[in-house]
Amino acid sequence: RYDELTGLYTRQFFHEYAVQLDHYYPEWQMDAVSLDIDNFHLINELYGKDFGDKVLIRISDLLREILSTMVDGYACRYDREMFYIY
């Protein structure tokens, strides 16, 4: 259910939850945002994987801060350096 590194939802849970929301609340208009960090591998190569993980954790923390101001928003870590916000 949760990504081990970031604590955000996993890709699988994100999709299951979105399908359920769409099923039970089809009248809701929702937007999805994709955040993909281009060339993230360079951070790992230049500064090491531990530093790269800290960057991903910080991004996750910022997403949680932003979502805390919203009523029904949630986010997941979709791939290594990709996040989805719904």
C-alpha cells in the first residue's frame, strides 16, 4: 500500500483507489498531475544513491505539504523518479 522509501501510496494502490473513486463518484471532476524528474539518474551518479533517495523523500514531503491544503488530494510514487498526484 505504501512505498517503502517515500511513504506515499504505491502505484498499484493509487490506481485501485482512483478506479474506486471514479466508480462511486462519477460526477466528481478530478485532475491528475504527473511529476517526472528528467535525468534523475545524474543525481545518483554524481552524488550517490543515498543523496538521490533524500531528494525523493524531500519531494514526497513537499507533495504531502501541498496535499494537506486540499480536501481530497493524494499522491503516489509511480516509478523511481515519477510521482502522480490526484
